[in-house]
Amino acid sequence: MSVRGEPASLTEDEAQAAELLRVASDRVLAECGKAIVGQQDVLELLLIALLGQGHALLVGVPGLAKTLMIRTLADSMALTFNRVQFTPDLMPSDITGTEMLQEDRSTGQRAFRFLHGPIFANVVLADEINRTPPKTQAALLEAMQERQVTVAGTRHKLPDPFFVLATQNPIEQEGTYPLPEAQQDRFMFTITVGYPNEEDEYRIIESTTSAARPRVDRVVTGDELIAMQSLVRKVPAAGYIIRYALRLSRWTRPHAQDGEPADPNVPDFVKKYVTWGAGPRAGQNLILAAKARALLRGRAYVAVEDVKAVALPVLRHRVITNYAAKADNISPDEIVRRLLKEIPAREV
């Protein structure tokens, strides 16, 4: 199949693998549905982030099954899972691990041995990440970006695949440490988790107060997931799709940087309400997430609708609004929605 004269680059074998990926993804979501009522959009975004080798930040009030969602997703894929409860006294070594002096009973010799921390798992849940100081938050930076940790000058590779899910409670700000923008940028998505509707909440209460416990089957192995992640990057994106994602990212920047003139097409509302816009990593994540979503929809190419569908979770934490926006009750989500209406999909 070709798009705007650009032929799809997937071979016949890769096209078959793409169909297997779609089927496997449907099975994963079906298994998650055994334990999770509703929240299908959130589960799909988590799966897209995982397929795109990204990380996700979940924002929602307590009791919305954020922990259960990611644990269930890990269980359905036969992945190892660790949860770290972030607290004000948590130290970096509590996450990454540390070297301990141990004695060999047979020889009596002592030597330092590295003891792995909870970050050495395929799926790591950083629960309430804004509860711990920046020093400990920063311990995740190298792990998220480089897939490794360095302790006492020695690098230790993390397991593959590796996925960090962090949660934040938006209703309590006292005694918290806002996540620095540099670390927020390491997350592919910021996903808002809302309250369930009335029928879903009824089913939640009904299922969780009975004796029955759902059994989640493992339908995808770690090796299969790695192959799926590799396939996502092979999905072709036409030039105009990349240009659309690029413009969507660049139009969030209200000012010139490093001598480069500001884009004259940047809308006035961005100049009025935005202090800092998204960097190049936003465009990368828009395309990767759009590729994963296209495969989940059974397509071997990226469409503009895929970019639009992932624009909010990719951009909302990368658009920094100013006091004027707060005064006019303009959120980053509103900025992104306006941009999606402003940018012509067929003229980029």
C-alpha cells in the first residue's frame, strides 16, 4: 500500500508479523479487561507506550486502579514487575541497588557485590513519584534514557524490555516535589485517569466485593514483545505525516531560540499563553506512538488521525503555560486542542 506516492516498506513477512501484533495486542487488552473495568483508552495508551519503547506518567486521584492496570498489563505479557513506593526518605540506592561487602565462607575473603534494586525489572511502577526529593527522582533519569544504572563507577544494564510507569496524585501538593521538566520530557506520555462512569463504577463495586477473582493469562512473552517493538519502528511514515508532527511540535514554541527566528505561523494564543514549548523529543514520540497505534488499528502505515490521537498525552507535559493562561483558565490540553484545529493536515 502506498501513501502520497511513498510505498510501504513492510515486507510480506513483516506484514504478517504486523497482523500477529494486532491479534496479540487485542488478546492483551482482553486479558486486562478481565481485571480492569473500563479505562480502555488508558490501557491502549499504556500498550502504545510499551510498544514504542517509551515510558508513561499516570495522573489521577487515588482509587482509580492505576497500580492494578500496570500490574495486570505486566502479568498478561509474562514480564517481571516491581513497585516502588516513593516517600520523602527514599534514597537513590533504594531504587538502583547498592554494593555490599560480603564474605566468602569457603575462603574467608571479602569482596563487594552489587545487589540489584527494584528497578531491575521489565516493568517498574514508581508510585507517587512527586513524593520524593529531586535527588531520588533523578535516579530514574539514566535508567529511563540509557536503560542502565551506574553504581560505584560500574554500569549495570537493565532487562529488556524495560518500561517505567510513574503515578502522581493531582489533588495533594503539600509536601510534594514537582517533577522537573527535564524528567517529564523522558516520559512518552502523560495520561490523565478520570473517574469511571456510573455503569463501570457499578461493575467495579460488584466485582471487587465478591469472592470471585479474575485470572489473567499470559498471552505474550518478553521475546515476542521485543520483536513487536522492533516491528513498530519499521512502519513507514510518509513525509507529510512527519512534517505534520514536526509542525505540531514547533508551533508550541512561542519564541525564537539560539538566534533562530520564531516560526511566523505560530498562533497568537501560543505566544500569549505559553512560556516554553515542546522539544525535538516530542516529535519523535508523536511518530513512534502513531506507528504503534496504526499497527493496533490493523494498518501498516501511519495516518494523520494516529498523530492526532496521541497528541494530547505526548504534548500536555511539554507545554509550559504562563500566568496569563492560569488567569484565563487555559490548560496545556486546551492549547494542544486549539493547535490540532489550527494546523492543516493536508498542506504540510
